[in-house]
Amino acid sequence: MLDHTSENRSVSRVQSQLTPPSDLVSELLLGMRLNGLNYRRIQMTPPFGIGIGTVEGRAQFHFVARGPVILRTADGSEQRLETHDAVLLPRGGRHELLSAPDLPSRDIVTYEAVPLCETVGAIKSCCETTCRSQDALIFSGCMDFDLGAMQPLVAVMPEMMHVGTLLGREPEILPMLEAMEREARMERAGYAGILARLADVVSASIVRGWVECGCGDATGWVNALRDPKLGRVIAALHREPGRDWTVAELAAEMGSSRSVFAERFLEMTGMSPVRYLTELRMRLAAQWIGREKLPIESVAHRLGYGSQAAFSRAFKRVIGQAPGAVRAALNPAEQHS
């Protein structure tokens, strides 16, 4: 007779081995920022094809308020999106929205977008003799996707993240999708801004669901997060990035010798512990200096550097720009202040 209790325990053990520790999940999500830059409410009468080419490093979100719509990526793969479907492309990239497979597309920037509010425009290309219930209705957003200190995680995310895979685990997303459909269809006062905020929340929920499910089938660096012992070390580094860590202290966190720890860390992450800590510090520094506008001197001190000059050298080596240049790029009004 099959022992279902033992079987369930075995499944639980496998799942726990594939899922990052809960404290590390918190670290993964702590620095997440998903800020919408440009949204469009798109209403099209079939047949149609829309080409979208997002800027490198920008995520793209699509919600289908009335479908179906085919999403075709640059490699030719297709995903059918029904009404209530939402997808996030965390790295953006060239793709198309089509009313049917094999249709040509027209670049979205060639359509006139009528401003609805500061960040939302409306694109409408409809046949007057067709009933409006036949039109496809899509709400799309280009987003600045920043995971803070965990930015490398974006590189191992799937090309396309579909909300349907999360509804069983996070049923609270469904009312948000239903609200988006109502707002997109009814066009009540203030609907554009409401849609934009809902799009941000749904996108963040998609990312959170993927992380909490163990980061899917991602490998490489993510395996270090799944490793119970190395995961502890990485969590410790993220909790105290400014601490003057030694290899011996990190090895103690893992519960091994220095040589075993250093070899294991390099094997799993592709870099030495010292390099990992330096890159972690510089990613945090770029966020604090650029987005949070903290003084460069205080950031250097906060991250354990005894002098601003030493910090600036490390920053430029990792980021490729001086700290002041990063601040000026994100805050142009301060360039001459």
C-alpha cells in the first residue's frame, strides 16, 4: 500500500530544496522597483499587427481587456492571450501583438497616441462599420524594472512571464485583472491613472510569484540562492553589505573551511566572494546615489569605504561611470547646481 504521508514529505523536501530560504526571498524583493514610464490603451479592429521594440533594460507589460491577441516574440514563438490575460516581459525586447498568426506588423510609434494623462496615451485604429465589441482592447506599459542589489536575477528570468501560472497560488490577482478590464472598457473619470497603478501592482505580483515559487527552472547563479548553506551566506552579505567581511567569517556562516567555501562560492556564482561583495555594494551605491539622491560621501561610508576616493575607484570599475556621472544622468537638473 502506498504511503501518501511519506510521499508528501518527499515532495515537500524537494520543493524546499528548490525554493530560496524565506529570509532570502525577502532580500530578493526588498529592493524591487517597477515604475511605469509610458502606458498605452490600444483599441484595434482585426486584422491588425503592432510591433513593439522596448529600450534595453526596460520591461514591457501587456493586459488584454478584450481578446484574443497573439504575442509573437523576436524568435518567432507565439503566445495566445485571452481576455483577462496579462504578461510581463522583464527584459523587454522586440515583439508583436497580432489579431491572428502570420500577420505583418506596423511599429507602434507610427500610430498617433492621444494623451489621456501624463503617462498614458490612447491609440485607436477601428473600422467604423464594425461593432465595437469586435475590437481588441489592450493596456500596455513600458516599465523601469529595478531589483536593486538583486539585479542579476533579471537576466535569468523567463523571456515572458504569464499571470495564468500564478492564479492558483495568488488568487488575489484575479480581482485586479477584473478591475483592469472594467476600467479599460468603461473609460470612467480617472481610469487611465487607475489602470497605470494596477498595471504596476500586477507586474510586481508576477515577479513576486515567480521568486516565491523558487525562480522557476533558472540555473546558474540562482542555484546559489537555493543552496541552504550558500543562501545563508548571500543573505548575510545583503543584510550587511557595509561590514568588513573576511573569507573566514563567510566560511563560518556556511559552516565550512575557507578553502571549501571559496571553491563552492566560485563554482555556484561564477565569481569570488570578494568580487560578489564589491558588485553588490556598487549596485546598491548606484541606487542610493542616483534614485535616492544620497550624498556620495555618506554612501561610501555606509558601504564600508574609508575614503571617498577608494569608493569612487571601485564604483567606476564596476559600474563604468563615476558616481557623480550616474547622479547627473538620473537627475539632470542637478548638473549645474
